[in-house]
Amino acid sequence: MTALKARYDAVVIGAGVNGLGLAYQLAREGYTDVLVLERRYIPYGASGRNGGGVRAQWSTPENIALARESIRAFRGMSRELGFNVWFRQGGYLFLARTPAHVEALRRLTRLQRDHGVRSRVVDPAEASILAPDLRLDGVVGGSYCPTDGIVFPWSVVFGYWRRCRAMGVDVRTFTEVLGMETRGDRVVRVETSRGTVETEWVVNAAGGWSPEVARMVGLELPNQPVRHEILVTEALKPFLDPMIVDMASGLYANQDMRGEIVAGIGNPGERAGVDFSSSLGFAKRLARNLVSLLPVLSEVRVMRQWAGAYDVTPDNKPILGPAGYGNFLQLHGASGHGFMVHPMTTRMTADLVLGRKPAMDVEPYRLERFRRPMPPEEDALVIG
Amino acid sequence: MASDDARIPEHDRGRPVTLFLDGRPCRAFERETVGAALHASGVRVLMRSIKYHRPRGLFCVQGECASCLVRVDGKPNVRACMVRAEEGMRVESQNAFPSARRDLLGVVDKVYRKGLDVHDRFLRPRLLVPAYHFVIRRMAGFGRIPDSPRARTRPIRLLRPDVVVAGAGAAGLAAAAEAASAGRRVLVLEAGAEPGGFLLHLRRPVAGEDADGPTLARRLAESVRKAGGDLRLATPAVARYPDGVLTALAPQGLLEVHAPALVLANGSQDVPPLFLNNDLPGVLSARGALTLLHRDGVRPGRVAIVVGAGPDADLVRGELEAAGVRVEAVVPEIAAAEGGSGVEAVRLASGARLACDVVVAAAGQSPRPELVQQAGCALRWDEAVGAPVPVVDAEGRTSVPGVWACGEVAGAKDLRAALEEGRRAGRSAAEAGGAAR
Amino acid sequence: MTTPRCIVCTCEDVTETELHEAVEEGYDDLETLKRYTGFATGPCQGKACVVVARRLLARWKGAPEGDLGAITYRPPLVPVPLGALAGDEVEEEPPREEPK
């Protein structure tokens, strides 16, 4: 393996979908002198652990906008990368079990439509047509957006990685960032386990470990990593088109391109911290809820359960833009939907590096927002 | 090629039953597995593989390799080698049309001769991409969803023994017998239909003991039961969670085991062979062939080639010949197996071809790594075994308090070592298992 | 006749050639190789293929096998029907202490 160079135009910390997606966006514009550092293997973090959901049904204008634009990017991604990411727009079907939730969905779909997303309220009869095997006892309504969908996560990461390498980006695995040196308003040096490099830009794309990285320059981030567990069943012939979300329990389930059912459910008692271990409690809770909703799955077998961390901020929206230092860009905090909004968040970050007007305004996402007297609106539609 | 003489006459297989394969009746016996019954009837192709639609059939015969998945009574992905035949059972091919034997999509294997990397294919022309996705999605997935839409949930049974032993091979039974004799409540979890593990295949007097393997296994199992041990068969350990809970899958449902002492004795598994067409029906692992012979009483074929060397290969040859299978040759390696829907010959590196209808691969064993890793045990690389094994002290204690490991899973090299390690671990676990309560 | 292939992962139909090509392309640690090729991600979850893949990887990289690590083995080790995880918990009576 060749030694690191003494200097790079930009150093990106983290080679998940954000880090590699950003490097790809930069390289595509000819900005190729980029070093991407990954402490473990690719894809180790959330990019290698998520359920592949891509939706625009969010509850704040910022998240809706990020997701809506990102979905456009997902549609053309396989072609652009020359790598199959298997994006399938089978829709997301939210199920409500109380009048209050139905009312919320009515309000939310209206907000989503106001922001260019074709979601709509559905009644149980229509839900049954959209997903015939659902047991809809207790379901009083729902919402559906046909352009939401599912992507195969590791394929996206591999697609970026391959293109980055081909365009001359330096991607290093098993290389740890040990510290950073600052001078005035800038981060000037990054010390790694393979040597120290000087640079113009440093991007913190370390997901659940972003606070650890930020602390190296004395910056405190409000992000908390929170474990979310997930499981996958044996592969079956296709029978389920949309992603199903049960609002009451936070259960989500979809059938991926390989035919496997991928499902998760939240644990309200989960403590903060990076914890990738599996628990029996999750498997039982998920099975109970999933079999209740899709009884036909009771004889379908669980093949594997695993876990990842949602990188959670107080308002469930990402942190972007510079923080602490003028050239220290944040690219994290997407609270369980980082993968699905990465096309926009990486594009906005690339715009900052390239000195262009960002594709979308970065201001609402800056770290400063948490210091304002009026706390920003929290997105209520985090699931799983 | 159906032949009743594939069944070994003296084997106790219970009463005859009739099962149906893709609608056609097939003779079976109530103590035979579906896989064995079909094999004895000359049906070797049980399914087609996921990408290339290659013919597949029995290989490991232990429920581990997923090469024998069939649809049984409307339920998908059933391991034919583990489910017992029942009167009127409906068995159907999966992922194949019209049948596993004559699958139209087998053409995929012939077309993509140089391989099929789905990452950068099916991207052009753009207009066809939706069609590609439509087809690929339908070719993915194995069985269809179950016929019955009714939910079938089974209670989870909570057990609280003093000591739980994973594996009822030589080491596990020895450990369980010691712990139970010391007065502890012992639960033993065994994936197989009978206790004994590899002992069941050692049909000659075992070195250092006065009996053959099955007799030794019977004695050990008896001593466990006499001492009050609870021996569960067809119940593999399924997970060891970080909080110490162990789960196991019994025929009636999940067991959730809370025990202060866990003894890992779940042994080793065969290493699959590497040669061209190593996946052809008729290629069996050593354990697979021995299980078909001893557990199911079915000869794997008429003419066998054994690929391997040393005591493992000798054992396999001996058992095959004792069962009336002609062993054409024992060779250290082969270049390829050949055949259309099943093994018909092997090709050696020299180019010579030997006709046969079964290939038994004795390519060595490897300790089962999963439970040891899940329990968080510190590991060391064992050069002789070619795999990581748990670090254990003289009492079989691993680096994790409350977890012991013994026998082949810990790298034991022979039966004597396995028995001795089992006894020590059992004794040690019994001391600790009581103290923790 | 089947096309001559040396299958490493029977569950996902990953051949020795496909693994080798992936390693040559730079996907040369077990975890990344697993996600890129799909080996060990099928119903057997690596039981039949990890040992073989590691040996091949060691040979191709010229590295000791012991340095290559392992994949993470997750629950369940045998596929478990969802219905078996969904039932109510029931305490089982301990087996009789006196032998019958």
C-alpha cells in the first residue's frame, strides 16, 4: 500500500454513503485530490446496516425537501454510477390505528403535497389493495406515497467507491483519524494511523462517531448514537410491494430485491451509545408485531438479526455546513434517514467545498440552530 | 434409476408411508427424512440454485448447507434432510419450473458461462431496465409465501437449569454426565435426532474404549438421563445473546434458556470441497454420506469416489463398503465432478475419468465458530485445525465467566481428548453452576 | 452438462472465480468481500463457505489466515420461524430430579 501524500485538497472522515457520496460529487466536478478515511471496513457503519428505505413522507419542510430531491437522484443513480443500486419505487404505506394518527396523517400528507410530494391519505380498503396480505384489524386509516421506495444500501456505497477510485480519489480503509491540528479559524492538519496530512477542507462524515471526531478540535456536538435493531428473513418470491409502517408500534417491513423481508421496530427504552449487539427482546417484539400485521409470515424464518446506530440530533434533522472552524464541514446527524437524504446532503456539502451556491440552503441545518432561543421543529416521523 | 436396494435392509425405518413429490406418489418410511426417501427413490435433484439454476440436492444432510430446500405441505424452504416423511405429505420443488429435475431456467447456467456479476449488468438499454427489474425480482427469492394465511405462533418455553450444554457429542455428553452426577440440573441441547454426534459414525470398536461409537454414545446418554439430565434432541442451540440468554429451536418451538453455566460442545463441521461442479447432486460431505448411511439407512449410491486422505477418508471408505457401496477409488483431490443433473463421473488432474454416481468429500473439519463468537470468547488461531478456537484453561473455562468449551469446538484432536475435556468442563461448570444460584 | 464452476457459496451461487475477481478489484477483507459478492449472506449464513473463502483469501493475498479475522455470526444460527418468536412466554417445569 502506498503512503499517504503530504497534502490533499480535502480530507473526508468516514467512508459511508456520506463520505463516499461526497467524494464522488467532488470528483465528478474534477475535484479529485480528496482523501477519504475509514477506520474499519467499507461499509462498517450505518451505511452497511440500514434497511434501504427511501421516503419523502416526513413531517418538516426541511426533511421533506431533502428527501424529495434525493429520490430524484436515486432514480438515476444506477445509470450514473454504472452500478445497480436496485431502487424500486413501490411506495410507503403508513398505517394508523387511532383517529389522532389518521388526523396527523391527513395534516402531514397535506404538508407533503404542499412541498411537491404525491402522498395521500388512504382508507383500510385501499391499504388492502396495496398490500393484500395485511391483517388490517384495528387499522382505521393510513397514508401512501407511490414514489417512495427501497434501495439496496451496500450497492450504493460500492457504486460510489468504484467510481471514486476510478477518478483518482484516495480511499483508505483501516485507517484511523487520531487527531487534528488547528490554526486560527481553520483545521490545517489531520493526523492518521498512516501519517499526517495537510489539507484545505475537513469533512466530518463519521455518522455515529461524529461527536468523537468533533471533539478532536474541541467542538461539542449534540448528536447521540442510538441503537436500532433490524432483522431479515429468508428470501421469498415477491409478494409485498410497498414498505409498510405501523405508526402505533414503529414497526417497518419491506421486501427487498432479493426477496427477503427486512424489518425493524423501535425500542423506546434504548439508551444512547454505539452498540451493535443483538437482543432477544427485539426479536420477540418484532416477531409479535410482524406476525400480527402479516400473519402469512408466521412460518417464514428469520435468517439474521443485526443492529446499527441512528445518529440522532435533538430535532431529527441533519447537521450540515461549517461548525467550530470555517473549513470544518459537518455531514451527519440525519437521525435514521441519512442514507435516504444523502444525495442532497452530499451535494450541498460539495457545493460548499467547490465555492458554489448550495443546491439547497444550508442555514437551517447548521449547528448554530440548537443555540437559538426558539428550538427548531422536531420531525415526528422517525420510525424503526 | 429408482432402486429399492438403495435402502439398507436391516435399518429400522418404521412403517411405510406415501408422500407426493410434485404430485407424484413416492414410497417412504415414517422414520426416514424426506431427503433420504427421495434419494432412495432415485430423486437426487431437489432444487435449483438461486442465480444459475444449477441442480442441487443433499450435501451435508445435517440441515446446515441449504442445498435441499423443498416446499412441504405449503410451507417454503424446508430442509428435506431434516424433516421426517409423513403419510400424505406434499413435497414440491422450489425455484424451478416445471420441476427441479427439468427446470427451464437451467438455461441461465448455460448462457452465462463466464459468470454473472449482477452489479454492472442489466443497465442498458435504458428502455429495458424496468423489464430487467421485473424479471430479476421474480427470479430472486426462493420459496413462495406459505399457503396458509393463518398466523401460527408457538409459546416460548423458559427453562432455568443450572448448566446448559450445547451439543450431545462425546464431549457434550461427558460434560453433561459429570455435571448431572454432581447434582446439578443439566439441560443438553442436541441438533441431531439421536445423541452421540460423530460417535454415531464410528462403527468399529473405538480406540481406548471397549465398544463402538454408537454403544458409547448410548451409554453416555444413559448416564446423563440416569443422573437426571434433560436431553433434548432435534433441538439445536440457536443463539447466545450478550446478556447470557441462550435460545434453542425445539420441534415444538423456541426454548429460552437462563442458566448460570454454559458448556459449548457443539463440535465441528465438514469443510466443503473445492473442485469444478462441487455442487452437483451426488456430491456429499463425509458427514453427509455417513448420516445418510447411519441415520437414514440409505446408500448414497452404487459406485463411490472418496476425495480426501488420512483417517477421515479411510473411515468413510470403510463405512461405504460395509454398506455395500463399491468404492472405486480414494484420491486426495479431483479436478471436477461431471454430470448433467447428478454425478456421473469424476475427472482427475491427470485427465483420467472415473465413472461413479456419488462423490464423498472428506476435506477435513472445522470447529463451529458461531456460538463461541457470540458468547464473546477470546479466540486463538489453531494452526493444526486451520481455524480460530476459544482460549480455554485446563478446566475448559473460556475467557467469559460462566462459559466453558470442550471437544472439537475447542480444537480437541481426538476422541480421548474430547471425552476428557468434556468431563473436566462438566465438573467445573457444576461447581460454578451451583455457586451462582 | 452443468457449466463447470467451482462453487464456494452454494446458497448465493458465488464461484471461486467471482470471489477472486472481487479480491483483485480491491474488495479484499472478509466483511467487504461478503457484502460485495453476497457470499455467506444466504440461508446457511456462512456455515459452508467462510472457512473455504478465508483459505482462498489467504492464498490470494499471501497473508496468514489467522490475520484475516472472521465475519460476525449473528442470531439465529438456524433459521427460526417468526411464529416461534411471537408466542407468549411460558415457564417450563424443571425436569424431575429423581431419575425415573
